[in-house]
Amino acid sequence: VYRPALQEDERITATDGPDAEGGLIGLTQAGVLFRWKPEVPAVERLAAVEAGATQLALSPDGRAAAVAGRSGGLVLVDLRSGSIRTLEGDASPFVRVALSSH
């Protein structure tokens, strides 16, 4: 079993993939969004989002990720450019997040 090379205190809370680059996209408890390819031991850190976020979804084309957590907001990350767009919500935490092509 392969595991991404993360710091000891970085626990993975969610994963999805593959993305457009063929990697697995993961999210740590610390709010680090990363790409991991099994043939490469190190992870590529893509963005910093809300610590404690628990939900992650990739777009169908693998180019964007949506991250949601306890705050009720949603973070959209362009996985190619690293640009982040935050959508504010109410204080209710997300139960699930998904992206579709429709």
C-alpha cells in the first residue's frame, strides 16, 4: 500500500480523483489541498483552505475542486492555476459536496 509523503501530524480527511493530471487529490485536517501521484513520493501542495474542512469533490473534468467544512462556506480551487474562490454560506456545516457538468 502506498501512502503520500506528508508530515506526521497531517491526517488525510478526504480524497477524490483522478484529476486532469492523473493524480489523487487529497485534503488534510490542517486544510492543505494536495495532489499525489503514486509514482512520485512527494506530494504537490495545491492550496491552503479552511482547517478542519471535511468535504472534497472534483469536477467531472478533474480541473477544479470544491472543499467544504464546518463554517458553512464553500471553497472552489482551480487545480491548474491554484486560484481560489470562496463562497460564503450560513453557519451550517456541509454534509456532502459534489460538482457536476450540468
